[in-house]
Amino acid sequence: MQQRILEKATELFLKSGIRSITMDDISESLGISKRTLYEHYSNKEELLKECIEFHHNTYLSHLMQLFATVENPLEIIHIHITNTSKALSSIHPNFIKDIKKFHPKIWNEFFVPKRDKNIDFTKDIIKRGIAQGYFRDDINPEIMALIAHNQFHHIDDSPLEQFPKKEVFEHIVMNFIRGMATEKGHKMIEKLFENEKND
């Protein structure tokens, strides 16, 4: 039951936004009583925190699986861009902004610490790209990873918020990898994304 609640509540929060979804909505969508829901989660804040943890762990598990099974770093980035773009198209545009504004405790206790893991993953991808000759060896992986994530985390409080997050994300990543790429890297980028257009 707890797994069912987490999956459905996460889906509702992401799709409709945090503020518009109530505990009543969640219990009704699951076909359970509010009493049953409150037996597992005492309030919306607690449930939201668990949903974010659940969603992040699923996301991180996918990234780790990609890193372990796909050798080419540009292929990893390509798959990640495709999956993330699809996800961003279905996430409510105010989801992150509402967490920052109305649930600062969750933002500070969860998102800020978790950011380090995402930065480390990006840094490892860049290092792999350098080792395989796809990225230039004169770049600093740590600086580049920090720059990329700093751009991502300011999408919601900058002039970029007027544009679809999917489009902004794709622009950031594509300019990011092209700026680091060697000639070999540019050929691989063109091959990967040109194939996608043709498909």
C-alpha cells in the first residue's frame, strides 16, 4: 500500500503541481479512505518529501545503470537528454518553484545535499569523455560540472522561466557538450543527434 501511495502521489504532484493536489485527491485517486492514507503519512509535507525521495532514487538508479552499461559518454548523455526531455514535458512548470517557495525545508534538506551526487555523476561523465578523446583534455571536469548544474538550478528564477523547461534543458546540454567536444566528439554528437532526427 505504501508503494502504491508513493507512486500515485508522485505522479499527481509532478503532473498537476504541488499546490493543487490535496490529500483528498490522492486518497480518491487510489480508491482508499483518507484514514488509510493518514495511517501511512501524517500530512502532505511528509508525503511530498517521501515522493521526492522516491522519484530521485528512481532517477539516480537509472543514471547509475546507464553509466555501468553504456561505455560511450556521449551515448549516455544522448539517452539522458532524451529521457529527461520526455519527463520535463510532463512535469508541471511550477513544480520546482513551488518546492523552493512553499516547502523550503524540503528544498534545503533534500535537494541541496542531493545536488552533489548529480554533480559527481556529471564530473565522471566528463572524465570518461576526456579519456576516450570525445572531450578536450584542457578542461576542468569539476568546474564544467558545477557550471552545468548551476545553469540547471537557476532555470526557474531567471528570464529563462518564460520558455518550456524541455527546450531550455536541451539548449543547455547541447551547448555544454559542444563546447567541450574535440573533433572526434563533434562527429559523434552529429551522428547521434542526426540519427535521432532521421528516426
